[in-house]
Amino acid sequence: MSEHVGDEPEDEQDDGAGEEDEVIFPEREDGDSAEPELSDLEKAHKERDRMRDQLLRIAADFDNFRKRSRKEIEEVRRRTIEDTLREVLPIVDNLERAADAVDAATEVSAVSDGVRMVLRGFDEVANRLGLKRVPGVGNQFDPTCHDAMQQEETDQHAPGTIVSEVVPGYFLGERLLRPAMVVVAKPVSGGGGQTGDGAEDGADGDE
């Protein structure tokens, strides 16, 4: 009877020791605490990178917009100058004709001087705006800036040489504003006399 009673405390002692050795931690509902922190950091980095890329795109778009706006302003300014000069050029043509007509009359030399003074003033303004005259008489015909109104048979000039200028042409910078209307030399042919007479008759008829 005494032996049976002595065994029971030993079993109880063993059970208590087992409970002390085994440590059970309650499982977190949200899992390991280190993993969410790392995930949140990665999300923050991605968001930072996304916002940085977005800001870089906005900056690039703004820079392109600024450059495009500057080009558009320059284009508007250039076209405004072109339109203005197109309106002025006929006046210049008339002034040149008037100056040439009054040169022969000595009593109106003052008028001629005045007209030419106006032309010189216009030339100064035109040069500041970048207006340049297309090469004319004595130069070779260039289809990119000359319009051939007719050909003239002559042995005084090489074929393709501009022998007279009907209407002067102009460049605005490197851009052709108006082509020059010219008469171009061509070789004298066997029937050149008749062709020349016909051209002269046509010119007389036009007059």
C-alpha cells in the first residue's frame, strides 16, 4: 500500500517537468512579424521609384513643350515677316520702275534721288530682317530660285546665262520668298533670225 502511494508523486513530478521543458508560443494571426515589415519597405521603394519616374516624365514632357512652344513662336514670327514682305515687295518694284523712269529727265533728278533714298532705306530694313535678293543678270539660271519667262538667242552670253530680269526674286534667310522671273540666253540656231523676230513681234504686240 505504501509503494503504490509513493509511485504517484513520481509520475506527477515527471509530468510537471515535461510541461516546463516544452515552450509553446502562440501563433500570430498575421504570420511572422519580420515579413510584413520587409514587404512594406519594398512597397515603399516601388512607390518611390514610380513617383520618381512619373516626375521625370513630367519634367521631360514640360521640356519638350517648352522647346515646341519656342519653335512655334519662331515660326509665327517668321511667317509674319514673310507675309509683311510679300505685301511690301510690289511697292518696291514700283519704286524701282519710277526711279528708272525719271533718271532720263534731269529736271526731276531730285525726285529720282528721293525715290532711291526710299529704296536704300527699305534695303537697310530688309537686310536687318534677313531679306536677300536672288542673283540676277549675269548669273547662271537656277531652277530652285529662278522662273524662266522666256529664252533669248544670243552669242553674247553662254547658254543658261540670265540676260535680263523681269521681276527680282528674294530670299528670307535661307528660305526662298519669291523666285526671280528672268530671261535666259540660248544658242543662236539656223532659224534664229525668224525666232528672234517672232519673239520681238510678240513683245511688240504685248506692248
